[in-house]
Amino acid sequence: MISPKLCNNCKTCEAVCPNDAVNVIHFEEVEISVPIMCVQCEDAACMKVCPVEAIYRDQIGAVVVDQKKCIGCKMCMVACSMGNIHYSNAEKKIMKCDLCDANPLCAKYCPTRTLEYIDGTVSNISKKKVLASKFKELFEEIQ
């Protein structure tokens, strides 16, 4: 879960992410910072468009990339409505949040508890959908 009101823009989450999959966006006009990362969509468009089925849901429910299968076509980047998948030119591969095997370092080291990892149970999936919808609306307004 993401609680932007708690974020102090320290960017610790960016620094500790092994996949370079977190970006903190600061909105000066409203004095709020929002950590942005994959929201592990229930109906993940990135999975649907992958021509080689390199993107799949793992045993903990995270949407992950099988780097051995990935051909680097970047279709997943285009399909992600949240813009949370990127291509690393340095590593020559697609990068996205994989939840660090259910122990995400961004949440673990967040000093303000802006980020909190909550297992995707039925009881909180609806909350995640509402949150993801709000972020989508926010980004549509900014563009």
C-alpha cells in the first residue's frame, strides 16, 4: 500500500530497489511526493501483450518477468497504463517490481512507512483496485 501523505521525498525506496523499479514523483504545486511502482494489476495488460509469455504471475502473486524468455520488444512498457515498466539500457533488459520475493526492500526501509507490503488477500484486493484507480486518475489529470 502507498500512503503519499506520509512521504517526505527522501527517495530511500529508489535507492534500495534492486530492480530500479521505484520512482518518487514530487508535485510541488500540492507539496506531495508519490512513490510510483508496479501495482501488480489483477488483470495485467503487460502479461497479455507479451508475445513470448515472459511475463507471468509467480507463486506469491507478483507479476514478474522471466529474463530468459524476454526478447526486449518493450510491448509491456507500452501496455502498462501506470508506466511502471522500463527498459535498462545498461542491463539490456526489462525492469519492473517483483515484490522482492514478498519482502520488498522499498517497504522494509521506508523511514515514514509510506510504503507498506500487504499480502494480496481477497480482503484487500478491492482496496488496491481503488488505490490504483486513484493513481490512474491523477496521472491522467497531469498529462
